[in-house]
Amino acid sequence: MRNRKLVRFGRAGAVMAFATVAAAVAGETPLPPVPYPTENTPTDAKRVLGKILFFEEQLSSDNSVSCATCHVMSRGGTDPRRRRNPGKNGSFGDAGDVFGSPGVASKTADGSADAASAFGLAPQVTPRTAPSPFASNYAKSILWDGRASDRFVDPVTNQVVVQQGGALESQALLPLVNATEMGHIERGFPEILERIAAVTPLALADRLPPDVAATLAGNPGYPELFRRAFGDTAIDASRIALAIATYERTLLPDQTDFDRFIAGDTTALSEGEQRGLKAMREAGCVACHSGPLFSDNTMRATGVRPHRDDGGRADVSSSTEDLGKFKVPSLRNVALKRSFFHDGKRTTLHEAVKFYARVKNPMVGAPHNRERGFAPGTDPGSGTGTGADETAGYGSGQNPDEVQFVDNQDPAMADIHLTTEQTTDIEAFLSGGLVDPRVQDEIYPFDRPLLASEHADLAPQVTGDGRPGAAGVPEIVVTTPAFAGNPGFQVGVGSGPAGVDARLITWQDGVAPTTSETITLEPSAAAGGIGTITIPLTNVEPGTVLHMLWQVDDPNAPGGVSLSRTMEVPVFAPRTKSLLAPTAPREPLDPAAVDDRDAYVAQASFRVDWKAQKKGSPKDEFSVLGRINPRGVGADLSHGKVSVWIGDAQVLRDAPLDADGRLNGPLATASFDPVLGTVSVSLRGADLGAALEQTKSGAGGRSEVSVIVTVGGLGLEEPTVATEVPFNWRAKPGGVASGRFDFRRSGTARGTFQVTRITTLPVSAGRVRIVASGILDAPGREPFSAPQGLELRVGASSAFWIGESRLETSKKTGMIVASGLGAMRSLRIDTKRRVFAIDVEVDDPNLAASPSGSVVPVGFRIDTTPGTPGPAGAFETIAEIRIR
């Protein structure tokens, strides 16, 4: 439940508020009961079976993807991952690129690697974003292009199973045989049914929800689960679809503040949210986003991108009238999404709403352009003509993401007009009024297990440089999970010469290496010579780390053999994993010996619910914000990884960051920003109670918790982000304990002071404005007090000195600010976040007269300890201004 402000109205205010409520409620109705087809009546046994199958990674061809991998509950049933797909033109890096979901690596029917043209040996990416299943309960056809139809036909027998209302059943089976999403080339249902009958249900998942855990008590197999749901042990494609659809129909997000509001609770929506609801009507949004679902489930062409890039519904119907039409998504829980529209290019709700206020591209034409007399061959978006039609928005001088492509655009789009105020109010309504807290917090029926692919500590890691040959360094690829007992664990090789021999070398710590059988690399246009070998893990103990690399015969390599980089693969036991990685106690850090010039902590906090079981509460939270020296700027983010220690427990182990410097998981998120020099880590639901157990009985109920966060692979000399972090907190056994850290206990005498951004702006002849911001890590007293003074030097001369008498702490914000500024336009020092910003005008003819492109040093010096001026209590830094 969100915190709400108590608003008091006078008589006139009460009348106005009532009018707003009445206007917003009029005509609004709650979501009706979800309809079930007569051929698929619901039972609880069928629902739980569908829930298990929805999260079953073993349904995929390589055990790496489930339905839930791309449909994450807390993200509104969509995929928070964003991976680039080159689009229809097959070329990365242009306006045709889209962002979809990573699926499986391309494989042939026998499981051998088959390099995809755009993705090589890596997991392929879907050409559209994953739509939410929550909006599909009422639709006659679903998916972006509506290809999952109302009439469900068994794909094996070709018999009609559900005559009407079976869109969910039709959709449920499509990903299983899709070679990008969960299947492989020519995958059929006989193979899928044989596999599912033999595996242990959810063997690769843990932290099972209560209903799933109760169902799987006693370790029943899938034949038994199908017997409970359907009366006998037969497993067929239709039954899989019927079960998954039954589960999906229970995912009804109808407990939003909007639902409470239309039920009569006039305080459920804030005034801004009520205005947003009203604005949706006035602006024309409800032409498509209508009714309690906030979607009319029609197919519309809104003009998100040229239809030549994605035909949408026309790819299914073959009708030109359907060009560029896509399913209207529900707006319920839309604020939880990480990407928007079918192309996934927009990453914020603000960008999505603002799209409807954007200009229509004059280079593309107008709605129903066929009636406007375009000459043959110049239909905008066809890509076959010349001039304006050839650009289709890309050559119009405008960013294609900043316009609406109006060719074949729905007429309703012409009636949508958004003011800045309406945009703000609509965003407030969607963010606050239409989010079901059960979805956001993954509470039943939206609860879920943790998948093997979501365990960052189990991800294979690549180390070393390898040895290049004629085609460079051979690529080593692992896309299948390494669980103990897996008979089909595969390791691939690519980027080698075709037709040569290759061998996989495997070893464990303290065990002699073994060499696999020799394979011959097959030619591939996408990844050079490629090959795959299967290593059964039937005799490998859980907890083992396998080291492996490829040897490739190559006369152009030193010694005639090229080597891939080394891959380290943790082998885990099915359904016994934990985010909390038990380790031996570590030696405590000596703060005096810590070299924190590269990184340090600015903020940290945690919250533990001791009333919950010690294995972890979904309400347990830990977060830390760190600052990193700008030496990390330009680092290769794809090699970054994050580890977190709390006390003597490592709660996150070498979690890899993606190419954007981010880690997105249901329990752990992290991000590294090399420009701002920050790293943030958040854990939720981890076993923090166990990690903090040792601190519960400190003197007077207060304890210090040792927290260390490391970031590796980012080019830092000393990648320790946190040293010993002293949380001062009071444990409340049986209740809730929390702690916060807003200062750093440094092991260095001088600390660090770094300017991260600086620019100059000419004001007048000889007068220049300098705007700078940076990070400040000042040792000293707790709490941090105002420094004695701050000096700025431009070139060799002092531009100004501001003394302690003009520095004061704002009672309102807690920031240190300057009084009587004069030429200094502003000065702010945030003592909690350890950041500063300065804006000053200086008289310096030499700076003003410096030629464009020249570099002038600018020195900053801060005395941090009151009463102790000079070097002993000061530190300084040099920044460089490049004259524009």
C-alpha cells in the first residue's frame, strides 16, 4: 500500500474534489469474471500443473528458457531484459533495430550448434517485445499480430479442441516449437512430450511458491501431475496448452487503486491521478485504451515505426489494410514495464506517453495515403520509390523515435492531443492508479519460483585472452545449464577455420585435465568454423567448477594450435540452490590498510523482517550506492561483475553485468554508470536474516555490520567499492530491524575529491562562467560538517576563495550551501551522497581569450576539517576545461 498524504478540503474544495471524483467514476466498470471455454473447465489440479509448466525451463530445447523467463510477474508480465535485434534488414546499428527477448541459441535437430545469421552462437533475440499475458484473458486473438486465434486446434492431431475462447491455449504452444524462443530447427511435439514425461518437475528451480511446493511434495513426476489434472497419465500437446491457459486465467490484476476508486473509495486515487484518468478521456486515449481492461483488444496502426520494417497484422492476414497494425495492449501495470511498444525502443513510461504528443512525419504522407494519389512506386514506407517515400522518416532530418509514422495510421490517432499537464497527470494515473501491488510484489496468484537462469552466481564466466589463429581467438559458448546429472550439457566453439580439427580441454581444481574426442569444425557464414560437443555431467559433483577451453588446429597460430578463452562453469544440484552462497569465514579488513582511491560507499541501507522465516523474506532488502573513480570511464561493461558480502556471508557472487552495465534479476539488480562514476546494488528477498544473524546481539542491542561490495572487470586498479560499513541499528527479534549508512569510515588520511563534469560558458569579454560537479569523499567527523573553505584556481591564478564564514548547512535540505554568493551563482555540497555542484563566474581574460580546442587546467581545493586549514585537513584535484 502506498503512503498517502492527508488532504483537507474547505467547503469549496470539497465540492471541487467531489466533481473530479464524479467525473472520473462516471461510466467506469470493474473487470468482469474471466471467461473459461466450455472445453477447459478449471480445476485447482489443472491450475497448479499449468503454473509448474509456465515456469518449467526443461520445456525448452536446451533447458535454459521457460514461459516465465520472458514474462516476469513483477514487470507486469513482460521481459525486463532488452536485447538488440537487427530488424528486417538484418543489419545492426541503424534505425531498423528493435529490442526483444533473448531466447535459445540456434541448434539443429540433433542439438549441434547452427550459427544464426545475426546472432552467431549466442542466444537469438525475438523481433518484438514480450506482451503481458495478464491482458489476454478476455481477447479473441492474442500476441502483437493476433496470430494466436480464438479457435484452438491440436497441432499434432489437427483436431479442434476449443471451438471458441481458446486464444490462450493457441498461444501456449507456439514458443515451444519456435526455433528462436524455446525450440530448435524442426523441433516437433513428439520430442517435447517425451522430454517432459521423463524429467523431474521444476528440477532447475527453487524457492517454490507454497501451492507448487505442496503439489511437488513427495516428488511426483509429470505423468502423475497430468493424472491429477486430467484423470490419466497421458501427456499430449493439448493438455499442456489447457493447463497453462488455466493458470494464466487466474492472473487477474484487479486490485489496483483504480479498482478501489470505482468501487466507491474516493480516497484511493490522488487528485493528480484523478486528473490523469479524466485526461485520458479528454485527450482521446480511450478510443483504444477503453473499458476496465484499458484496452479494446483491437488491432491498430499507431505509427510507432514504418510498416515496411514490421507489417504487424498484415504478416498474418496478408491484407494491405492491416499494414502496421498491432494489438492494443492493456495499460494495467504498464508502469512496471522496462520497455514499451512492440519494438521495445522506449524505456520509460514518460517516453511512451509522450509518443502520442509527437509530430507526424511530413515525409511519410497521411492516413489512408492511397486516397491521396501517390504515384506508383512512391507509396511511403514501401522502400521501392525515391525521395520522401525512400526515407520513410529516416531521412527527414528527424530522429525516427521522435515522430509518428502516419502511413496507414489509425484515424483515431489524429484526434489525440496531449498538453504537458495532461501528460504529467496521465503518467501519475498509470504509475499509481493502475498498478496491482500483488503483481509488483509477486504475491499470490502472481508468486513465482526462482529459475536457474536467474541465479547470477551460476552463470559461466570467461577469463583469459586465448591464443589467436587465422580467424582470431576461437569462441567458446555455453548456453545450457550445468546441473549435476545433466546428460546433455553442451559446449560450442565458433570463429575457427572451417574443416580443421578441434578438441575441448576440461579440468577441475587439483585434477588433471582431460581431452575430449576430436571434432571437425563445420563451415558457417555467421560464425566461421563451428562445432559442438556434449559432456555428460552424470558423475560431476554439485559445487564443482569446471574449467574448459578449446584447442583448434590452425597452422597460422603459434605452435599450430589456437586456443579459446577459458570458461569457468559452476555445476549445481537441481533444486538445492540459494542466492545466499555459503562460504568460509573471511578475514576482517583492516581499515587502515584499505586503499579506496578507486571506489567507496556513499549510501547503504537494509531492512530485515525477523518475523519471517530465516530462509529469507520477500520484504528483506539491502541496497548500496558506491562511487567509482572516473578511471572507469569507457570501461568494457560486458566484463563487469558484482559481488556482495554481508558479514561473513557472500550474498551475491560474481553476478555479471550486461553490455549496458546492468544486472536485472527478480532478487538482485545492479548498475554501473562509467560517466557519473556510480555503482548501485539492490538485493531483495535474499537470505539477509541469516547473513545478519551474527549481529543481532551487539552491546545495547546495537551492532556494526561489515559490508563489502566489489566490482570486477571494469579496469579499476582497486575495485573494492565498500570497505567496512558501520550500520548503527537496533535489532528487534520478532519484529523488523533496519539500518542505514550515510557516511564512510575511510582508511585513508586524505580521502578523494573528483570532478566528474565541468564546462565553461562565455558571459562577456574577459568573463567566463564555470559549471562543475563531482564527488567528494571527505574523512572527518560524524556527521559531516561544513568545510573551512573552498578554493578554485584557473590556470596558475586563484579565481576565488570562499571561507567557512560563508558556508552554512541548510536546515531544509541538509545540504551545505554558500551565502552572499556574488560571482558564485550557486554552491551545493550534499553531505549524504557526497556530491557537490558549483556554478561560478570568473574574470579571466586569458581563459576568455583561449582559442577553441585548447585545454586549461582548473584546480579545486577543499579544507574539510574546521579549524585545521592547510594540507593536513585538505585535499584537492585538477580538472581540465576544453574551450569550445
